[in-house]
Amino acid sequence: MSPSTPLLGSQAIHDPRGQSKTVQVNETICLNLSLFKDLLKEYRKLDDAVTMRLNRNNAQFRDRERMGLSGRGSQTQDEACLYFWKELVENWKGRAEIINYCVQVVDKVMDERQQSIQGQEAGLDADRQLRAKLYADEVKRNQIHNELTVETIIQRRSLEAFKSRCKYFEPPLIEVEARKWWDAASSSR
């Protein structure tokens, strides 16, 4: 809510905004599958706890209503849904940027390695080593590409939970990018 309100309890654990550390994603992270998956795990905490976060968000907006800081009744619900939706979309956009960047990195590395193998005539031992490295790169490439599918599933699941709590919510028409995310997550059923 406000920057001066401290995050307490499980909210402090599950709130990506509570972590002020910004990770600069680079080729090293993309090429190290463990680091890549750990990074996505951190960014997926919002989606993993979406129902709890929606409940907490609604409670915070009801508290604001009681203190006279926001609208009344369904208007408070609408504000809470819009606030959470914006947070969810920002999180999805950040993860999409990371995944797409890493997909480009591993594709580029894979293409470069394949070109280097094609241009070489080496002994049997060196050829085996190159092919083994190429196979390992192909596995890494497939796993990172699979994250795109995983991301679609996570977004659909989060959207379903969101819609269960915010039944009458639709992103404002003026928020074109948010509408695109809404439509994409809705159509991936």
C-alpha cells in the first residue's frame, strides 16, 4: 500500500516488492540452469500465493475504507482488484522479459556451437566431446523453452484465482497492455 507501511508476517515473505534487490539478468544466469530456475522461483512467489495475497489485498482495502481513505462497498472491491491486477501484470511482464531474453541467449549460443561443429574436422575424441557439449546445450535450450509453457500455465491458474475473487473485474479499456495480458491469459485455456 503506502511505502511507509511495513510488510509483516507471511506477507513480507511472499511480497516481491518487499525485496529491494534488483537482479540484472545476463548471459551467465541464462546459461546456468540452476540460477535461472532459482530466479524464476523468486519471481513466481506472487503467483504461487495468489489466493492468500488476494485475501490480504482485499482486507487492506477494507481497512482503508474503514479509516475513510477510500471509497465504499463495491468501489473498494474494484479498487482492490485493480491494484492487485496491476501488480500481477507487472510481475508477468518482468518474468516474460527474463524468459524471452534467456531464450534468445541460449538459442544464440546453440546456433554458434552448431556452426562451429559444422566447420571443423577433428579427431574422433574431439568430435565426441563437441557432440556431448552440444547435447547438453540442447537439453538446456529445451528446458528454458519449456519455461514459456510453464509461464502460460501459471498465468492461467493465477487468472482463474483472480477471477474467482474479482468476478466482475475487467481491466480498463484505456490500459491496452493490461488488456493484452488479460486476453492472452484468458485465451490460453
